[in-house]
Amino acid sequence: MTALERTLAKALTEIVIGLDLSADDAIAPEAAMEVLQPVIALLQDLPEQDRQALADLINQCAQEETESERHLSASVIWGS
């Protein structure tokens, strides 16, 4: 994977972790889902091979998390 692809995967992981770990009074869960729904739709339109490559990159990002709460959040979100 290229540096760009890895950086984009890491950025997406950071956004999702941030939304997941934010307090409900800071970012309502409904608002977080409104932000993520278009992203989810775009990712679902990717060919299977590209979705798998992205999932692999995101799983690598999750494994690199050293803070336990962030690691757990990333692992649960991305299924690693």
C-alpha cells in the first residue's frame, strides 16, 4: 500500500475512534451516524478486493494503538 492509502486509512480510523469515544453530550450518537452513513455507503461500493485491502490497513492501525481504550474501540469497530 502507498503512503497515501495508509494515511487515509489511519485518518478514517482516528475519526471513527474519536466519534466512538466522544461523550454523548459532546457528539450525539445520531449525529455521529449521520456523519458516517455517507462514508459507509462509499466504502460498500468498493470492489471486494479494495474493501479487504482497506480492512487490512485499518486492522493494522488498530493493532498499533497503544492506549487500551483506543485499541479496544478500533478493534471492535473494525472487527479485528
